[in-house]
Amino acid sequence: YAKWSRNIQRAIWAAFGSSTQIASQAFSNIRTVRAFGTEEKEVKHFDNALQEVLERGLLGAIGSTITFTLTNYLDLGANVLILYFGGIAILDEYFGSKSH
């Protein structure tokens, strides 16, 4: 999971970098953008870059949730088994020694 998560985080930061670059270029060339009337095109381009960030972030959140849930349920199951079998062993020892 750690390698997968690291790759997702790298992709998120790369997409953030791309969206920042798109916005920076649009602002630095604002006269050209306005002269050709491509404001809407630039906004859509920026929105697409942010959509990629959102999709990758959601994928990372889903993976993190699944990992967290599985590890917690495995820990809970192990604790239940330990307490159950340990309790049985103690009760058998306690009641077994009293009856003799």
C-alpha cells in the first residue's frame, strides 16, 4: 500500500503543478488570452487539471479508507480471538483445579 500511496501522492502533486503552470501561463499572457477571447478555453483547461487532482485524491482516499478498515478489523479479530481463547484457558484452569 505504501508504494501505491506514494505513487498516487506524486501524481496528485504533479497534477497540482500542471494546474499551477496553466494558471501562471494564462495570467502572464492575459493580454493575448483576452485579445483572442480564449478566457473560457483557459478556464476549462484549468478545470480539467483540477479535476485530475480531485480524481487522484479520491482514489487515494478510497485506498486509505480500505487499508485503515482492513487493518482495524484484523486487529479487532485478533484481540477477540486472544481474549476468547485466553479466557477459556483461564476458566478451564480455575474450574478444573477446584473440582479436584
